[in-house]
Amino acid sequence: MEQKELYSSGQASEICNVTRRALRLYEAKGLIVPDQISKGGYRYFTMETLRRVQVIRYFLEEGFSLEMAGRLLSTNDLDDYEEIFRAQIEETRQQMKYYQNRLDSLKGWYGLLCEGRRVRMIGKDNVSLKHIPTRNYMCMEGHLDPDDPYGEAKLETLHYTMAKSDGHSLIDVGGAYTLFSQDMEDRMAGVPSEVTLIQECYPGASSSKNLRTIEGFLAVSVYHLGRLSRIRESYERAVSWAREHGLELAGSSYERYVIDIYTSDEQDEYVTEILLPVVCDNDEFNYLEQG
């Protein structure tokens, strides 16, 4: 019988580009068996075993666990292989969806940081007319008491709890938390009112009964710098600007929290965008978003 060439653990480690510790782990899991063990306990492997190590590495690179790799190595049934690979493909798709959402969420947060920095550089002279595109949002109805210094934070916490109960992860939604008020006058007056807290929902998120599509609209935009308790002055600037430019306001308002507690614990550093929808034919602005 032809004598097969044997390789020490060190040689096997170098040839297969794995650590000796990994070889010991594969052995402990029953994935490989030394072809020879010396009296001193040194392990030796044939090329066939080293090729098996390479197969194990391939399975691990494809995302299989060591246990699943052992299952694959223990069968020659192609039906079993197909079943296992189909399951791994589906799991990988779900992981891709998760990481795409994470990327969208990180980019959304980063965008807010950049936006906030630029607004601080510009200062208060920042009123403009802006088109807000059609987007899907996760919405939660709530009650806001302006006298409660943690009112907005409480609503955000409830919004997150609602999203989790709907089966969403935190990264299914992103960007700025936005507070919608049907009555701009109530918000300006600082009286308790019913509001809707919304946050953009990313395309990869699963469906939810709390998702809502808000059609694109034209709005007067102004940024408020500092504490929300002084936000009325920014509302007044936006209203005056709209009046000077002959724009009729719809009466509702949105507040986008660009820089808030998630970025700074100094309320004087907060940046909030106020959006006041104007009365107009939005079809012409939304036309390119259709289809």
C-alpha cells in the first residue's frame, strides 16, 4: 500500500492558511480527524484531510455555522444540500435587507448632522420655500403638553415601542423625528394639543398598520436654533415671510428635529426645521414622483 505523505499541524496550518487553534476546534467539533497521532501527541494530516479543511473554510466563508458545516460534511445527499443551501440563501437575503436598512439609517443620521452644522453656520436668516417629496412614514398619534420639558422625548420613546411591537427594528425607520400638528395656531400658542409623530420608513422595512404615505407638498421652511420652548419666534418669522411673499398657509405644521437629544444634550444647540404647508396645486410638484 502506498504510504501517504503526512503533514504536521504547523504545516497544515500554513498550507490551509488557518491557525492551529482552528484545526483543534475543527477536531473538537468532529469535523476532521488526525490521520496519525504520535506518542508525544503530535497530530499529522494527509492531503485529503487538508482538502477537507479547505471545504470547511468555504462553508464558513459562506456564512454557515460549524454545526451546519458538519451536517454538510456528513451527507452526500444532494437533496439535503439543496435544502440547506436554500435556507442559507434566504437567511443571507434577510441579512442583506437588515444591513441595507442599517446603511440607510446611518446615512440618514449623518445627513442630519451635516444639515445641522450648515444651519448653525447660516444662522436665523434661513427662510425659504421647499418641496417635500412623497414618502412613507411610520406614524403615531399622541398628545403633547408644551409645559412638559420631556414631552417630545416621551413621544419618541412611545413611537419606538410601537415600532418594536409591530415587528420593526429601530433601523427600519430613520432620519429626523417629525412632529405634525393639524393646527399651527395651537402649536404657536403653546397649548396642549393632539399631534402625530412621524419618521421616514425605509423601502426595505416590512409592512405595518402604522405606515402612512404622505404625498409631497410645498412648504415654507425655517430653522429654529435653540430650545423648543422658544420656537414661537421662528414660527412668527415663517408666517411673516409667507405673508410678505403672498403665500397662503394651509394651517398645519411639521417640526423636524434635526439636532436634538440624539446628538446633543445641550438644548441651546438644538436645530429644528419648521415646515408650514402652503395652499397650492401640488400635482405639478408630485408629477415626476409618480410611476
